[in-house]
Amino acid sequence: MGLLLLAFICSVFYFVEATLHAMPAKRWAFIGICLGPMALPLFSISKKVAMRKSSGFNSVKFHA
């Protein structure tokens, strides 16, 4: 029961975060159900790659 609840919570988390970062939300929700919290490093890397693709690889981004 606890494992199913954790998988559901991770799925919702990845869905919301993927939607906020213009990534495929359904795909990340499915990955969240299958892998749970183990998908967090994969999600972080994919988020950075998507950001680099959209802004270009030779651009500079300043964090405030």
C-alpha cells in the first residue's frame, strides 16, 4: 500500500514539474509510476538538456 502511494505521489510530482518546464508530462508521469523517486536524477538531467536545447548551447544564463 505504501509503495503504491509513493509511486502515485512521484507520478503527480513529475507530471507537474514536466508541465512547468515544457517537457512531455504524460511520459514523465508514467516514468514516475514505474520508477518512483529513483527517476529524479534522470529528470534533472533531462530538464537541463531541454533547457539547453531551447536556449542554445552557446548562450549564457544568469541566475539571480
